[in-house]
Amino acid sequence: MLGDLFAIIAPVFICAGIGFIWARQERPFDVDLVTALMTNIGTPCLVFFTLTSAKLDLNAFGSMAVYAVLAIACSAVIGGAILKMSKLDIRSFLPPMMFSNCGNMGLPLCLLAFGEAGLVLAIVFFTVSAIGQFTLGMMIPSGTLSFKALVRIPILYAVFIAVVFIVLKIDPPAVIANTTEILGGMTIPMMLITLGVSLARLRFNALARATGLSLLRLILGFGVGVGLSVVLGLEGVERGILILQSSMPVAVFNYLFAQRYNRSPEEVAGLVFISTALSFASLPVLLWFVL
């Protein structure tokens, strides 16, 4: 069992560690360029190839999408209530409670822990989270809702096209399948390396509050994932993916939006860093629980 856990955790540590050390040595790494490549090319290709090659059942797709919505909604309600009782700024700290790092960190873990079947369901959760991140995740700190950001999410189009192929029960042309497989293959390692670089470059303050909120995020996410899996009667891969994706640390995009709208960006940066560090430390226990 320990060997299996190490085989899952070690690649995540190594890839993120490469990025962290690279940035600490002040080597050049254009995070904006790499993020743009992953967002606009790598991730949509990964989504399309994985969904079409795995022959995902649409009922399973819809079910996991509903589970993701429920997980985010429960985190919002419970997290919002705790923040309000603690008299903390909702606009600054609610998005980090709602949106976990189910992309950069969640997808690799789900793939390593549950294989291709796990990655497919993890991608569904990630897609729902991305939609929420670029609507509610921007609306809460800014106070305005813009659908322009939503229609600019490339993975939505990748999911739509993949679903068309699945519904029609036809395989994509070999040239498309092979191309998306190659381009999608860069996504997961680059996500982890970029995560390491981003963590190394973050500057933050108010460590005590950031630590408390980081613990809240991880405990809340785990509790919501476990609670929903029990209430919904989930087992096996579905249960594991829901708990893993819900338990991930604060997503980096929360910091980017906090910075854009000037909503305590340095404190949110602290949340990203500390919650990720705590998450890495707790991964063995989390994986033991879901496997």
C-alpha cells in the first residue's frame, strides 16, 4: 500500500518541485505564455481526447457534473456562513472556499490514483469548476457578472464537440485523435511545473489568518466530498474522484482574480501557498482514504 501511495504522490512532488526550484534559481519561465498554451490548446485537447477515447457514458458525465455543482454549492454555503460569522470579507475569501485546484493538482492525482477512468470523471468536475470560476469566481470579487469570460473558455467547446462524437457514436478522424493526444499530453506535467513556479513566486502576508483559512478550505472540501458521497451512495471511482477533487487546495486563479479586483491579493496568495503545502503534507492520508 505504501508503495502504491508513493508511486502516486512522487510524480506530483517531482514535477511541482522542478517548477519550484526552477523559479527559485531565477531561471526564465513565462507563466503567462505557458498558462495561455495550456488553457487554449493543451487542456482542450486533453479534454477532447480523453472523453472521446474513453467512450464515456453520458449518464456518468451528467452525474459527475451534478456532483461537482453540489460540491461547489455546499462549499459556498458553508464557507460563506463561517466567513460571515468570523466577520471576514466575503468578496475576498469566499471564492477560495468554493474553487479548489482541481486542474493543476487534481487532474494529475486522479489520473495516477484511478487511471484513465478517473481522469475522465476528474475532467468533468474540472470543467464544471472552470465554468464556475470564470462566472461566480469573477462576479464575487468584482461585483459584476460577465458572460464574455464564459464564452472564452476553450474547454467548453472541447467538451461540446466531444459529446457530439459520443452521442453520434462515431470515432474522431485519426489525424484529430492523434494530434489531440500529443498536444493534450503536455498538459498535466506542465500544469504541475507551472504550479511549482507560481508557488515559488507568490508573495504573501497575514500568515496566521491565511493558515486558518487554508485549514478551513481543506477540511471543508474533504467534509463536503465525504458527506456528498455518503448521501448519494457513491462507491469506487466516482466516490474517490468526488472526494479528491473537492479536497484540493485553493486554486491559483483565485489569487489572479483577487489581484485583478484588489480583493486582499496578498492574503489570498497566502491561502494558495499554505493550502497547497498542507495538501501535499496530507496527501498520503487522503489517498489512503479514497483508495
